[in-house]
Amino acid sequence: MARAKQKESAGGRAQDAIALLKADHRQVEEWFEQFEKARDSDRKQKLATQICNALKVHTTIEEEIFYPAFLEATDDTDLHHEAVVEHNGAKKLIAEIEGSSPDDDYFDAKVTVLSEMIKHHVKEEEQRDGLFSKARDSDMDLDALGEQLAARKAELEGDEEDVEGTPPGGGRKSRGEEGRLMKGR
Ligand SMILES: [Fe+2]
Ligand SMILES: [Fe+2]
């Protein structure tokens, strides 16, 4: 068997940093599209929550891990600072969406504008000469960063689940464990 070089194929492990961040982008884009088509309030609420949670995790891992490594490796303060400012704009809108509901007249507009902001931001990251391509051209260790991003992401997603009660996938994760703890053994 040839060594499955770096990438997965079976276990879905070991994405490099850029592959991981791009996969996040695609996931959120898909949810935005579904939101656009959604009609009933429950569905809209569910998608908006998924989108906001995913974006909070994504912006956090970029800001904690990827962006500082990018700045260190490239000294490109313009690209770095613009990305951070765009994150801050998105976070304000995310907070507004979280503070409202599909009953709010402006709910759909807020989600649509967030989607446009994110589309613009993702383009800045992914386009030719954008942040990701400059990262690729630098000496950043994208494999090591990929591992760090994945670990921090898993940790943050765990926190979201604790807050929300049920994970987006509709899981029943730690229920059994909770039960065991309750029995006091
Ligand atoms: Fe991103
Ligand atoms: Fe970003």
C-alpha cells in the first residue's frame, strides 16, 4: 500500500490549514443557499443558528491561529488587518441575528447582508494574490497549522453544543454520560 500522502482518503484526518478553512467556507455557503430557499420560521432559525455558530468558530480559529501565523510569515499587514476588520463587521451582524428571530421584519435582511459580507470576505481570502495564496507562497507550516486549527475547532464546537443543548447534527452525544454521572457512581 502506498502511503496515503498527507491527505486522508479513509479517515478524513490531516487537512492542511487552507483545505480546512476552505471546507468551512463551502459549508457556510451551502447553509446560506438553503436559508435563501427556506420558507418556514423553524427552518430559518435553525439555519441561521448553524451559520452564526459556524462563523464564530471559523473567525475565532483564523484569528487565534491562522492570521497571526500569516502575519508573522508574510509581514502583510494590509491583508491581515483588512481581514480582521471584516471579521469584526461580520461579528456585529452575527450578534444582531442572534438577538433577533424570524419573526423580526429585518431577520431575513440581516442574514442576506451577512451572506454578502461573508462572500466578499471569502473572496479576499481565496482569490489569486489573496490571503490564502500568499500563505501558500510563504514558509508557513500549513500541515501543522491544519492540526492546530482542527483541534481548536473541535474544542469550540464542543462549547457550542454545551450552550445549545443539541449539536447541529442532531446528535445525542453526551447524554449517556450525563446519565451515568447523575446516578452518582
Ligand atoms: Fe475564512
Ligand atoms: Fe476570515
